[in-house]
Amino acid sequence: MVEYAVTLINNVTPGERHGRPFHAPEGTALTAGVRDALPPARTPDLPTPSDAAELAAWADRLRHVVELVDRGDIDAACTELNAIMRAANAVPTLARHDGEPWHLHFHSVAAAWAVSWAASMATALAIVLGNAAVDRLGLCNAPACDRVYVDVSRNGTRRFCSTACQNRVKAAAFRARKAATT
């Protein structure tokens, strides 16, 4: 679920991406950005444009939490995330639907579509913030990129949102070293 939250934040919040300005999508592009961040099997006919806009607003709030984590202000990040979970009425609930076995949800059964995703994503981020893996969540270290990453690698050394940003930084460092030797 954390990966879905990261993808959603990166798809719908403004900032910089891979060295260029990134403007928050609007209209059908926003709906597509939200849909592309979530598993297709769980969103066959959704989101509607209003659902997409609502979930994008939740993504803005979740992004703020990651920004606080990246600055090292874990106390403020946890306080903000607690407020998000309360607003989304995040509550553990066992559910069975669509022929699946019983499984855990973090939203009430009656929650609207966007709120149910927001509650689940906020809870997933809370699990990261509540343990030693908090340093695996942050903003891309590449210049002119502020996309979110979550490091799920074994060694925990990822600091870029994508291979493209990592390669940009490595290529720039290589060029700088080469220029220094000539």
C-alpha cells in the first residue's frame, strides 16, 4: 500500500520531476494519474473525476507528511499523519468481498471510495513512520526533482525516485570528475 501512496503522490502533486517542473494534472489527466497509481483490479470503473480530485487532495496532505520526514521532523510528520488518519476515519476492519478471503482494510465498510484509499494509504505510511524503516521514505536526492521514494531494497540505500534520476546524478558526477582531470 505504501508503494501505491508514493505513486499517487508522485502522479498528482506539483513540484519537480526528473529535472523539470511538474504541474499537477487536471481534468482527465488527473483521473488518469489517480487510476494509474492504483491496482487496476480494485478500480475497474473508478475513479470518477470528483473521486480523483478528492483523492488528489488527500495525496497533497500525505506529501506534506513525507516532506516533514525528509526534513527530519518525525514528530510533526506523525502528528500530521495522525490528523489525516482521524479525518479519514482509519479503523482496522476485516472484510471479505469480490470472492477474496477475509483480509484487513483500514477504513470503515461504509467509507466513500477516495476516503477508503486515503485511510489505507495513511495507515500504510504510519506503519513506516512507526518503525526503524522511516529513513527509507523521503524526497528524491537528484537536483530539480522532489518526487517521493520509498526504499524497499534489501540494503536500504535508495535515495532517488527513479533510475532516471539516479543515472542523471551519476552522469553529472562522472562528467565533473572527467572535467577535473583534464
